[in-house]
Amino acid sequence: MVTYLDHAATTPMRPEAIAAMLPYLDGVYANPSGSHRFAREARRAIDEARDVVAEVLGCKPGEIVFTSGGTEGDNASILGAVRKLGGVAVCSSSEHHAVLHCVEHVHGQVVQVNVLGHIDLQALTATLLGATPENPITVVSVMAVNNEVGTITPMREVAKIVRAHAPKAILHTDAVQAACWFDLREISKLVDVMSLSAHKFGGPKGVGVMMIRLGRDLEPLILGGGQERDRRSGTHNVAGIIATATALLSTDVARQDEVARVTRLRDRLVDEIMAAVPDVLETVAREHRVPGIAHLCFKNCENEALLYLLDESEVCASAASACASGAMEPSHVLQAMGVATEWSMGALRLSLGHTTTDSDIDRAVAAVAGAVNKLRR
Amino acid sequence: MSGGVDSSVAAAELKAQGHEVVGVTMRLWGGESDTGCCSVSDVDDARRVAQQLGIDHLVFNFSDDFNTHVVDPYVKAHVDGFTPNPCIECNRHLKFDRLSERARLLGFDAIATGHHARIESDDAGTLRLARGHDDAKDQSYVVHMLDQVELGYTMFPVGNLTKAQVRERALELGLRTADKPDSQDVCFISRTGGREAFLGKRIPFRIAEVVNEDGSPAGKVEALELVTIGQRKGLGMPGGGPKRYVVDVDTPNARVTVGDESGLLRETFAVRNVVWSDAGDVARLATTNDVLVQSSAHGAVHPATLQVDDVATSVVVSWLSPQRRIAAGQSVVFYDPTNRFVIGGGIAAN
């Protein structure tokens, strides 16, 4: 019996999203860029999807760009801003690699985070104030929710600082992990550009959404046929886009209830594990964390070994990100937060989602306690 | 599973024998690798083979330990004037220590590799590390450090096969590694840049004067750290004339001495950090101390006698007939007089 607690990595597609996309695989299969009525049918489907997404995000349909996922959206935002505007990119040290590597690639600046994983607001201010007219800050990227430990960024404060000290800079947020837990309308009004990834909210892998506020221009990453108003060329993944809109709508509608339901499950998971084994740290305090993530550090436990034993009990969890070889890398997020090695080596992320039930929690608690005790024997 | 054909077939053999097998690739070197061992594409090969064999494939990140036990000592050795063997240190500290420790922790009964070697039990019940069936491919030298405990926890499934048989088996199974060339070189030294590029980024090279055995000057080398005992080429010596070898490297004084082959010959030399297959052999060596000595991965063995010190961690080797000096830092392995199995081994001293 599989106990899937890796929803932050990906979550099962919602049945209504699958149902919505099927007709577009073998029925309405035309290329929406064509000029015949068959193409117009496909075109209409994505325009309707666009309207749905725009409503959930609280923006105009013209501000929505469909992409291949969160990584593309992050790349398009950072690289697109710097290529268009020159200047310097800034991000926090706990960003997902899709942002961090881009900022490093364009020799940008990385701002430290504190022990909670929040971007250090003073350091951010100092960085923005340290810019020169020759090297202005042109894009600032701060993720809405951290994918590893679940920290919620105080976006309002961040936006205030960026608008005050770098008013011309593009403010981007990777909101990939925020979609299930927050009203995206509240986040979108604070930023210029936002990236989302469909497979994190029950849509398909390989599709994402960017919101680019009108008046903010990025150099497109992908050139070609001029789709998405020249912002992202390439034949539309029609079925994927339909599924994405359906999944996003479902997520928005169910969100309030889901937040309550998942919070209760997550709190029970953490409380019962902490009662069952000693020397475990709840990495970030609950009030600063999204409901779906339970991130724990087991002192002096090797997390590779822990994940192996959990896998034997069919519990799916994760620890840090994997590198190209499939090996786990030590977590740059925990390092940025200053978590000591004897704890971070035993980092475990259990993440919950729309299919998580009480029996998942029961099995996970037993498996984690069993595995940790076995390793510590 | 390194991504090579030997470990691929080793896994296949174990599965065929009915064992519960899990394939593991160790992520060791984080930088570029073009030598066919442990790069990202090699991990892909290992994973694909595991999938074809129907076994789980895991990747363990031991890169920190690799840096500590293999890479950093490799660099330091060159600074200090030694010629290290990093692949042996990888076996010693990673495969048969870190990995076997992890395997025990996870409840496994043994680890296996694709090395061409065999583990046999002699009449007294002592485990012996024997040479692999294929003489040309025998790798007992590089795994010589295994003691009774590790020998009891290790399996070498392809040790009874020739290389040709291994490739044949891989072909039968449709494994993509069947015709993959063997990795010859150190995984973190690229084929294009070599040691010079790798070390050049990490240590300053010192110019050394080259002198003849009588002390008369013979030239200069740009990088003392890259010079090894016994080296003939790359010294900037004029061609023609008798063969000139590096007969001594004086690291503190940055001086290299060249001479003819006779200048290389030694009757005795010291070996440190000696480890034994079976502690019981040490006592036996006090009375019957004939051994065969091998000082490179596929080198010939030469007869010698051993004088073991009080704590059995150092040995003086006395050759039956003089042999070329072995560069300090190289592994020296002792075989029984019938040349079948390893007795022990250590590191050649200065």
C-alpha cells in the first residue's frame, strides 16, 4: 500500500482535469494557430482557459502566458528581464534552483535568508540601495513559498521595500508552491511577474503559467511563431492548457476547505512523529509554513538511508533536491537558513495534498518512527 | 554499479543466482568526468541496466567523503612528492568502507562489485582474496585491502569469468554497456587535460633543476610535482643516446636526478600502512617470509622476502634480485608464493 507524501514534488492530476483534456488529444486536435474552423475551435478552448486562469489570478487575460512549466517561467522572468533591461538580478539564497541558477548565470546578487527561511529584509534593502546608475537592479525575485521547508514569504513587506528602493525593477515571484494554499489574487497584486506550475496543483506536467503585468516587458526566452503575443513561441499544448485551467479552478474553489483539512492532517503527522522519536526538529514553526509541508530534521540520521527505509515501507517522501545524476545534494536551503549539519543531514520533507487521508498519516508515522529507530540503533 | 560492463554483469549474475539485489551507484566526483566511470552519463547507463535487469537502482551521494579521502589526499600527495593511487583509496574508503557501512545499516547481507577477483575459503576456513580468472584483467591488486570482515561481506560475481565472457553475457542480456570501453583512468582527471590541468588549478607548480647522478646540471622541469620515479619522457632531455630515467626526486630541494636504469635498481625498500588479509599470516611470515610482490595494477610479480615490524604496519621488502625503485605513494601488494591470493599490502615509502 503506497503512502504518497511527496505532493510538493508533484500531485496526482485531478480527475476533472484529465476528463477536460481528453477531447483535445484525439478530437479537437488542430493547431490553434491555424486559420480554419477546426483551428478556431482549439483556439477558443485555450482562450477560455486563459479567461479562467486570469480570473483565479486576478489579472487580465492578456497578462497570462502559457509555458512548459515553473522552471521555464522562472528562467523567462530572470533571463528575460536582464536581457531586456540589462542591470543586475537579485534573489534570495533559498530560491529554487530554477531561479538561483539563473541569477548566478547572469552574475546577479543573492540576499541571505534568516533562520526561518525569510529573506532578510535589511539585507535586501542594503542590496537595493547598493545599486548604481550604471548597474541598476532590474529584477528582484523572491519566492512566495519555499518548496523545501514551506516558509511563507511576507510578500507585502518585500514588495514595499522593492517598490521603495528599486521602483523600476521587475518584482518576480516563483509562486509554484503557493497555488494550493493561497488566494493568488492577493499575491499577484503585489508583483509584476509570477510563475506557476500546473503539476503542483493537479494539472499535467509540462505546462505552466506566467503572469506578466501589462507594461512590464521581458525579452522572450523562446522565439519562433510568435504565439502568446510573441512572449512565448511554440505550438500550444492545447490539452495541457485546458487541463491546467480546470485544475487551477478546482484548486481555487476547494482551497479554503483544503487548507483546514490538510492543516489538521499535517499537524497530526508532525505531532505523532515527534512524540514517537527523540531528537527531531520541526524546521520551521507552523505559523510560518504552508499547510501542505511537514519538514523535519532528525539529528544524526543520514537522510539517504532514511528515504531508502521509507521506500521499503512504500512511503514516498523526499529530502533535498536531486542533481543530474539522481543523487541527493545537501540542501542549499537549510544551509542558507544556517541549520547545523547534525540536523540537516537528517532532513525529511513529507508533503500533503488533495488525495492525502488519515490512513496515510497513520502509515507514515509508523514508517518514519520505525526507520529512524532502526538507523539509530 | 559504475555504469561499466563488469558491474552490469555482476548484478545480472547475482539476480540469476536468486539473490535479492539492489543496484547502487555512488555519486563521488562532482566535476567533469570523461573517463567512463561515474559521470552523469555513466549513472544513466547503470540505471538503465538496473531497469533492464528488474532491480532497484539507488544513487548515494558520497562526494564529501570522496573529497576528504581521495581527492584532497591526491592533491596533497603531489605537493609532498608522492605518486598516489586514488582508485585504491576510493576502494579502501568509499566502496569497502562507506558503502559497506551503509549497506549494513540498511540491513543488507553483502555488497558486490564487478571487480575481477575471487574470494575463496582455504582449508583452515580463512577467507582468501584470489586473483580473477582472467589473468589479463585481474584486479586483486586494487582491492587488496579487504580484511576477513570485509571479505566476509563482499561478493565478486564476475571473478570467475573472462572479460570476453562478461561482454558476451552483457550482449545476451541486451545491456547497453556490453561494448562500452573499460574505464582506464582516474575518474576526476579528464582525458583532455590530464593531471596537469587538474593539479594546475589547485596547486602552484615548482620549477625543479634536473641533475645527473654526479650532480652536474642536466636541465629544468616546469613542474616538480608531476615528476615520478622511473619516468623517462617529459623531462626535456635531448633525444638519442642512452635511456635516462628519473632515479630520484628531492621534493624539499626541488631537485630531480636522472641516471641510467642501474640507478633505479634497489635491493630493499620500505612499505608503510600495511594491511593484512588475515592477521594470522603475520605470525607465519616470521618463519616463512617468501612472497611475490606486485607494484602496479597489471604489473609482473617479483619474488621477495618480508621483514614485518613489531606492530605489523610496516614491512621491509628484500627482493631476490634487484628491481626498479617503486615511487613512494604507490600501492605494493604481497601475494602467496604460488601467486594465487593476496596476503596483504601497503604504500611504498620514500
